[in-house]
Amino acid sequence: MTEFELGGRKFKIGKINAFKQFHLVRRLAPILADMLPAVGDLQKLSKKQQEEFDQTAKILAPVLTGFSKLSDQDSEFVLYGLLSCVEVQLGNSWSKVSTESMLMIQDLELPSLLQIAARSFMSNLSSFFLTLPAVSPGAK
């Protein structure tokens, strides 16, 4: 599990199962071309840099552009899917940030929600991008 702190709260990201990952990537397919350069740039950072650098700064613009192309239903599916594996520490226990269709932490603001979703995306789906061929076989 990946743990991080945001806005004075501790969060941890679990794994999204492979079928859910497939459906998330399928929904994101129309915007993946916009996101690939940003994801590649983040992969070049050292671990320390990744922790210090606000990861969403590099991908926020293409993600927002991409999300603008998705329907409300697909956007919510992606966000809830990415948030469904994230927990927040409340006192001595951990609680889910969301279910598949509802936020469980009502005081999250949009910038925090997007940063958490971006971290979940990187934690759960970055391996998908690492396995893509650099150049498609038919390209010259």
C-alpha cells in the first residue's frame, strides 16, 4: 500500500482489481493520448522527487482536458473507481474515501479529490503505461 499525506490527513492507496482496472482504462481510452506524455514525464522522476513534487501538477491539465471529453457518467465512474481503493486515517482507524457511487468523506474539496485520484491512478495504472510499446509496430 502507498501512504501519503495531503491537507494534514493521512491516506493510503490499495489495489484496484484487474477487471476494474480494465474498465477504468476502457473509459479513459478516449483521453489516454493526452495523458501519456505527462505519465511518461512522471516516470523519469526519482522516488524522492515524486514524493516532494506534487504529481498532479504535471498531469492536471491533460487530465482535466480529457475529463471534459467524458460524459458525466463516465467521469464519475473513473473518479469513484480510482477513489474506491483509497482510505483515510480518522483517529486510530482507517475509513474508505468512497464507495463505488458515493463519497464517504464529505469535506473533501475538488483539488484534494483530484490529487488523491491522480495518486491512485499512478499507483494502480502506471504499470499499464509502462508495458505499452514505445512505438506502435506499424509506425516508421
